[in-house]
Amino acid sequence: MNTVFDPLRLSTVSLDVAVAQRGTPQDIAQRQRTRLALLMETTLRGSRLYQRLWPAGTTAHTPLQQLPVVTRAQLMADFSGWVTDPRLKLDALQAFTADPARIGQPWLGRYLVWESSGTSGQPGIFVQDAQTMAVYDALEALRRSPPPKPPPPWWNPLGMTDRTAFIGALDGHFASYVSVLRLCAINPWLACSTRSFSIMEPLSALVQALNAFGPTVIATYPTAATLLADEALRGTLHIAPREIWTGGECLGSAARTHIARHLKGAVRNSYGASEFLAMGWECAHGQMHLNADWVILEPVDEHHRPVPAGQPSHSVLLTNLANTVQPLIRYELGDHVTLHAERCTCGSPLPVIEVQGRHDEPLVLAGSNGESVTLLPLALSTVMEDCAGVFDFYLCQIDDRTLELHLPLEGAAGERALVRSRAALQAFATAMGAAPIEVCVLLGQSVPRGRSGKACRIVAAPQG
């Protein structure tokens, strides 16, 4: 099976990543400049959309700040003009990602494809070639904070002796799950020691399955890890992971302490997105380092003006230096970040960054057996997106049996979305063991946005 894997390219990139890690901030900046020029040259030659958007006279050496900001909606609206390979057709890719049987399979024998979760209100499809994946693989293998033993080689980044449990959404072509499947295909011996668990199954079933598997490494979302820590505290979860890898959501200090204390493993947090899989990992000193030799992040205010180092941004603009097939240059990612000028005491030449991630909250509902049931925000988002076909929404909990759903849609389209959403949420809550719930739906309502610029989509009932 073609797995979009080029060992020669991976070896070359891995060597460069290792050398850069031992270099200086000036070395990182030089790599940025060289790769940005190559990216812009390829984009000027192959992307009709950027050719149209960029000012006349733009060259490969035009300063980045002179180029316009682009959004996901803007790029997806002209997908064929955006990509540099004319064989990439949006309708065909949408049909591909609609088929769960093809998750992790290569497209056209040379591309890895995943879809975004739609948290910005506009779902996206992202395509990676072997060169892009070589960069992601090298960054994951060589810069992930190592455990107290020699770091694993790039051909075995998860460690041959580990039993790794990935807990996430398994019903869509999402980057994390696609990556797990690809990794197991490249390294067949990992298929027996790596197992994926759905956040969509009832908690009791998940706990039972994890107890049977006995993972030494868990990779999941902070809210899911917190819920597992609760189960360990209750005495129902009996696992002893060496490490817990978290990402995809905001990890607060209280949640980190709770997870580490009750799961009894080291918490390793990461920063990534569908647009760039491996933007940052924490070092041994607990600081998040941006992989600035392969990705440029520009913290900006609400008018896209630069924000000084040390100050939180309203949004951030991403430039992916690894992907020339689907260029992302000054792309509004929407995250709320703080980029620091001071170097970390760990000695890394990579800048330190603080990230304000998702703030969606778990919902605790009344259970059908008298005990409470917790619905994870990522599971609820998946229900809304995959089952109801709704990507822009605000779900607010009124009490332990009532949810209020706000949808921007109106008219006939809104009424259809209302019916689908109510049925999907009620069915999911019942399947998870909750007592029957009421879902009140309000149409024509704007979706509130958090400081990160992304939608605050799921809010728990206030604690009284």
C-alpha cells in the first residue's frame, strides 16, 4: 500500500531538523528566509489564486508583510485556483473524505488528505505530499519532548516497546487519526502495539477497553484526558501510562496537574492544526517551542497589524513553509498566541510561544441510571458536523436535562438543520447513557467567538 512516504526525503529533512536544533536563532531565521523564497516562487508559478491576489510585481523576495491576508473560506471558494497541482479537484476530494472506508488511503497514489473539524465555521480539506509529510515526521520524531531515555529513531517515533492508545474522532478523515493509520502502515510492527479508541463511545466502554489494553502512552485531547483522570480517581480506570500526549484543545495548569496526578504519567502538550500538523512541542522545561524553521506565525491585532513580542494577539497568520502543493501564506489561523523574544533556558534556538486553544467545555448531564454522564466537547462537535451537517453553532447547557442550540441559519435551511441537530444530539446523549434531554433551538443567532478568534461552541451550565 502506498503510504505517502519517502525514506530518502525523510532522512534528508531529519538531518536538517537535528542540525537546526543545535544551531542559533540566526540559523533558524536563515532557514525561514530560504524556504519562504522557494515557497513564494512555487506559488507564483503554480497558484492562480495567489497570482490574482498578490500585488503586481510581487517576486519570491517580496517581504511577507506586504502580501494580503487570506482566509479558509476564501481559499476553499477557489480550490482549483489555490492548489498548484491541477489534478486536485474539490468535488472528488469531498467525495473521498465522505467515505470513512478510505481514511488514511493515499489520493492519486501520492497525497495524504485530511479534513478540518470546521471549528472556524468553514470546514476545509488539506492535501500533503511526501515532502510535507517528511517534514511533519521529522519534527514529530526529533522534537517531541523525549522521555527519560534516549529519544526513539525517526522510523519508530512511538517506541517499539510502548503500547499507544489514540483516543479521538475515528469517523472522519481528521489529521490525527489519518496520521496514526499512516504511521502503522509505514511501521507494521506498530499495528499490534497501537490502538485507536473513539471518543464517541460511552465512557464505561472506553474505560473497559483501556483497562484491557493497558497503554503506556495515551494520545488524546485535554478534555478527554481530564475525564480519564476522573475515572482513575474514582477507581474504575486501572492503567499506568508513562506519558500522556495532549493537543487540539487548551490545556490549563489545573487540568495538567489533575491529569498527571491521577493518570500518574508525564503530560506532554503539543500545538498543531490541520493547516500544519506539528507546529510545536513542549521542551523538558515545560515551554512550548515553535518549529519556526518550517512554519511562520505572525501574531496580529484585529486589524492584522503586528503585535509586539510578549503581548497576546487577537489572531495569528500562518505561513506553511513545507507544503508547496496547497500554499498557505499569511493564512488567518485565528488562534490567540503570545510569541516571546527571550530564549528558553533549555538552550533551544526555537522561539517560545504561548497558545490559547479551544475553550469548549464538557457537558455533565443527568444519567438514565441516576448517575451523571459527561459528554466531551469534541464528541459533540463531531455529532453536529458528521451527523447533523452543521459546522457553525453555539451549544449552551441550561441544566442537566436541557441544551440550547443557536444556529445562524434561517428559513427552510434553518428548519432542516434544526431537525437534524436536535435528533442527532438527543440520540447521542441517549447512546452515552444520559436521561432524555430537551434541545431548544434558536435560528438566526450569531455564534460567539472567543479570544482565539474561533467559535466558542460548547458551554457548560454555570456551577451553582
